Amino acid sequence: ITVTQYDDSSPQPAVGPGGDSYLEYWGRLMSFSPSGQLNWIAFDVGGSYLRDPDVGPDGSIYVLRNVFNTLWALDPDGSARWSYSHPDPLMDPVVSPDGERLVIGGSKSDGHGLWLGMDTDGQPLWEVVLPFEQPTPFGLVALHPQGRARFTPDGSVAYVMATGEAGSPGYSYVYALQVGAIVELGHGLPGAAGTPRLRASGSLVGGTPVEVTLSQLPPGVTAFLVMGAEALGMPFRGGVLVPRPDVLV
């Protein structure tokens, strides 16, 4: 098929966990099976265009439509789950490897670029406005996002790039955005069932829940959860006790 192009960039398909692919086609989102058969078409209305989609680990599809700068979340069958409109033009969304958050570039009306963080339930989390950089004889260069964010494997950090307007002097910049409130530090010791893994999720905002899961340990064993407000890093039983033991559960 023939695909459209915007902003001098080639459209990029997204591939879901089951092998289905998703492609923007003249303002519509088309889903194809691994064998190339058309599954469904979304946004079958003219007069608009879509940015490149992305797919989460659960098969959810995220795509930005230029109508009211609206981000859409679709289920794998193409039905709409939620939508969110932003006052400023946005770019291609990228979902984190754990499927918990999105990072999207954009441009504000005052000339600043921005990176927007959202959770995958459609709620904005934060917005980073890019500074003016690299003084020139004519002033400062306004930076704008370029390309897509790229996450670390644990989804805690997103690397993003920004440059000035086409033809402007100065440099390109790479920023590391700490997007996850909770970061895994490792230090697990291998046991009979592998290296135990402690994972936590939540915003760390007062009054909100935090979920903790422990995996890869033999059944029926007793586990102690050590929590502290500061890092200790003390050697302990052949490993490292990372937090100060303020609370023992």
C-alpha cells in the first residue's frame, strides 16, 4: 500500500506482542495480521492525519491524531479505550517496556519544546519544558523534540533528543528523563529458584498505594522486607543491604 509522510519523515509501523502490525494510512490506522491480512481500520474519516503508533506489552495501541492534538488508546481489536487532548501540538507516543507510562514530545505556543509523561490510563503525570540553549549572536536557540523517546529496559529512564529549528546554529542535545518513581537497583543473590526479584509500582505520592511483588524464590520460604528512608549499602550475608533498616516486615 502507499503511505503518507509528514514532517519529512517516513512512517514507521508498530508491531504488537502477537505479531500484528499497525500502520498509518491516509489518516487511518490499519491493523494487519502477521500474514498480511487486514484486521481492522480505525479513524476511517478524512481531513486528519495520525502520528506513528506504538504498542504496549499488553497489546494496547497508542496513536496521536492531529484533531485537537488527541492521544488515543485502542484495544487490540481496534476499539477506543480512552482519549486525551492536549493544548499544544504533540508528536509520536512511546510506551515504556513495563507498559505503565508514555512519553510524548511536543511544542508549546511560546516556542519552547516539551516532553509529556502520561500513565497508560490516560492521566498526565508530568511535563518537562525544554530550556533555551547554546547562545548565538542573535540570541538563544529554542529546542524542540526530535524522534522518539527510548527507554531503559526497566522503564525508569527515557532518553530523548532535541535540536534547534532547521538551519539554526548550535548543538543537538540528549536528555535523560527520570520517568519512573521506583527504580530497581539489583544486588539480588542467586538461590534455588534463581535470583529473587523485588518489584514495586506506584507514584510515591502521599496517600496513594504502592504494590510490591517478590518472584523467583522457592515456595513456602519466609521473606523479610527491609525499608528505609536512606541508602545504606552495607555488606550483609554475602550480599548488600541497600536501604537503612528503618522498617522490617
